[in-house]
Amino acid sequence: MSQNVDRSKFEEDGESSRVGEIVDWVARGVIEGRLLPGDDLNSVDLAKRFNVSRTPVREALFVLSREGLVDWSPRRRPRVSVVRLAEVREIYQLRAILYAEVSTAIVERATEADIESLWRAHASLARAAAQGNVDGYFWANVAFRDEELRVCGNGIFKEVLDSMRMRTNRLRRLSTSLPGRLQRSCADHQRLCEAYGERDSVLAAALNRSIVFGALQAIEQAWEHVPVSAEVAAAGE
């Protein structure tokens, strides 16, 4: 995946394409921290920014609400949703289970060319980690996970994990922000690729579980420093 939010749900022509562009812009803003939890999303401003009517803006906000990035409660303006740590833990518990199964499937079905493609994806991680490039590492990690899903060949795993993509990407960037985290994560992914190459399904599953829970631990450590809007901070949410 490139440094864009997945827009495959949208047609690439007409109004639907504009909906996808708005979803992409807002989601990237949330993921990269330009839009903070509690920030208002003014539909008039968005319509002006994208030179569209308010209809595609409302459609985009509906998609973002369904994906968990936007809170659009009755009689309230849409705003960037506030994430609860309990919800984060539940998401990562499910991801740990699923990625262990993804690893098992990779070992069972991957060709040598597939293993090489995973190593190439890891090389992008390594370059970003060596540069200390948090954003670059984040997007390289997204691409690595996408490659795992392609190689594993299980459509249901992909469907479930894709359904959590926006929520997860928002959290995964936070998990890479701690000092030294990029290097540790990169080393863990290297061991995972080695396990794939050795066709060791038990080790690969254990490593992938550990990678997911390591990311959760990093999020928990950084949680108190998560930026929020002034309104949310004042409300103590």
C-alpha cells in the first residue's frame, strides 16, 4: 500500500471519487496527528476545500464514522473520535490472534518468490528505521502487513483485518513513536521473515503475536502523551 489510506471501496470517477479523496484526507490527518481527538470536522469547510457540495462530504463523514475515526452523534457536529484504551486492548488482542493465523497460512502456502517479496517489504522497514523516519516506518509497516495478507491467501482474514484498518493505522503510528521503538520493531520483523524462510509455522505465529503485543505495550506506555483537542482536554475525556 502507498502512503494513502485504502480507497478501494470507492469508484475512481465522479462524485464517489471525491468521497474517497475526503476520506483519505481526513483519515491521514487523524493517523498522522494533524487532526486531534475531539477536533470538529466542519462540513462547510471540507466542501470548500474539495470544491464539492455537502453531499459527498456527508457521505465521507459517514464512512469515517463507520470506520471509527469520526464521532457523529445526533444533534452534534462531527468530530474526530476519542479512543479509549480498553478499546485499543480489545483491537490488539484480536489482531494478535489473527496475525498468528496469518503467519501459519504464510508458512503453509508461500512460494520462494513470496518469501522474497516479504524480505523486500522488510528492507523498506530497515531503511526507515536506520533513518529514524517514523512516518516512513509506519507506512512501510502498513505495506509489510498488506504483503503478509496477500501471501497468506485467506480472504476472510484480510476482510476482518481490513475492516479495522483505519482504527489500527491510527494506533500503529503511535506505537512507533517511542525512542528506540523503530529498531526493536525492525529486528522483530527480521526474525519473523527468517521464520517464514525456515518454514517454521510455530515460531512465526509466536513472533507475530509478540510483535502485535509489543506494539500494544508501546501504545500503553505512550498513552498519557496522546494529544487531544483543547475541548477534550477541558472535558477530561
